[in-house]
Amino acid sequence: MELQELLSVTFLENSVQAYASFVGILFFGVLFKRLITAYLGGILFRLLGKSAHEVGRSAFDDRLKKPLNNLILLGALFLASQQLEFPSNWELVDAEDFGLLYLLQKGFSLIYAYFIFLLLLRFVDFVGEIMLNRAAKTSNKMDDQIVPFAIEIVKVLVIILGTLTVLSSVFSVNVAALATGLGIGGIAIAMASKESLENLLGSFTIFLDKPFTYGDVVTVNGYTGTVEKVGFRSTRIRTYDKSIVTVPNKNMVNAELDNLGLRPIRRVRFNIGLTYGTPVATIKAIVAELEGMINAHPNTTEDGARVRFEAFGASSLDILILYYVDSPDWELLINTRQDINLSIIEIVKAAGSDFAFPTTSVFVEK
């Protein structure tokens, strides 16, 4: 049998040539999808310019390679499927009516649209990473806070656009009529999403009023940590034990918020207790030496320390120690406190006194 005759042989009303074309196109798509993805990705990466190179090609591939691969594979599958036809004796209804052809067509369109808009969302993420990289190089913290918020806005717009496109193109829904219907039911929707709207308005209030910015250390609702992100609905705070606390934006606006990052200095106040056997002259010498030591420390402020014999405690002579650290930085604060605390121990011991601890004296009368 000649090749032409072999190719003209039919099975299920499709020739061998049609089946061969189906397999060939699909095989070509699977075989060359990575090469085509690399070529198209390279073009897109170069279009983004120098800023994309600073983030790196690997980050670009991690986000966009898989959606591009899937789109190319789906495109090959679509072209391959055009080479075959369903047998007429199956008596399938047209694709416009509900049936197998309808489900196949709509299902394929939905999957293809999904990967297209997934690719757009991943692209927005990569552009956002470029913007974050550029924002990190500036001294202004506001752009570090605005960029993630802007990325979320763009992604929401892409999702809305994708939903309307699918409804209009795939399901032939009249988007204008749908928008009118949503306008009529807008009050009900607004009431149902009241809390979400409050959080959204809270996020805009944060950007306009600027009670804090990205990287500030804040205390709100009993939590203290560093602001890592301000989103549509909530603000993420990284606490000192490295956990993430998510606070709704309306609470960030309405609650009493202490922005520790805006403090130019940090106050330290505590008491030490000396034993009751410490002479008055020794107490005066300890007080003077402690005050001089704290004032001489390079990280305390010029306002001066306050070291005073404050009270007669239940089992100790209480010395008040008050000073300010010349920085809001937490690490500098705890390091300075450690230095001063160690020096306090040395001064008290060198003066011949000691630290008191709770004691009780019992006198038995004969």
C-alpha cells in the first residue's frame, strides 16, 4: 500500500493524515514548549529594561515560566484538535447548545483565560518586585509602603477585568446589563461588606494621615513590632518574637497607637535596692558615681541621668535610676542597658555595699 493510500484511510470519519497531524502538532508543542517559552520570556524580560536585570532572570522565570509553558501547550492542543472532527453518527448538538461540544469549548476557553490572567498577575508581581527593589534604595519609607498597596490594587483590577472578560466572551453575558443590576443591588452589597469597606477606608486613612510608615516600630492593641505591610484589609506587624500579627486597618486607625519609631529617644527607669547596713556616705558616693557613669556613656542623652536615693523599702534602701538612650533603635537600647547594668554592679560592689533581697527579721521576746 502506497503512503498516499495509507494516509487516506479513515477511522471514525477522520483520515490517518488527520490523526498524524494531531499527534505531530501536539508532539511539536510538548517538545518545543520550553524553547518557545525561553524565547518569548527573553523578549519580555529585555523589554523591562535595566531594572529587571537588577532583580534577576531567575526571579522572572520562577514567576512567569510555568504560565507561559501552559499557554503554549494549550495552544498546541487547540491547533491539534482542529485537525479532527467528531463522527456525524454520534449526533452531537452544535456548540451553541448545551452538550458535549458546548462543555468542551467553554471548558477550554475558561482554562485558557485562567492561564492568561494568571500570567498577567505573575507579571504584575514581578514588576512590583522591581519597584520594591528600587524603593529599597531610597531613604524615604513611604514608597516602601505604597508599592505593595499599589500592587494589590492593580491585581484586583486585573481580576475584575478577567472576570468581566470571561463573562462577556465565554458566556456571552451582557456586562452592561449586569453592571446595572449590580448598581441596583449595590446598597445590599455595601451593607454585607460593611467591615471590608471600613478596612479599605482605613488603609487610605493610613496613607493620607501617615500615623506610621513601613519599618516603624508601633504598639497597638497590646502588640509591639515592626510594620511589614499595609494591605487593603489589614496591616501586618512582625513582633519581637518573630511572629506575624495581622491587625484590621480600621483598628489601626481607631485604636490608640504608639509609634515608637517616631521617638527620638528611649527612656529607662528602674530602682535598685541597697542593703540597710550601707552607710550614708557610701550611699552618696554610689549615687554620684552612678550618675557620672551614666552621663559619660556615649549612648545616653545630654539631658543627664537622674540617680537619687528615693525611698526606704521594706527590705532595702531604694535608689531611683532614670536616663534616656539617644536613639529609638531597640538593639541599641538593650545593649546600652546591659552596659550600664554591668557598671552598676561593679560600682556597688567596689563601694563595699551590696544589693538587698527580700528578708524578714523575727525577734523572740524572753
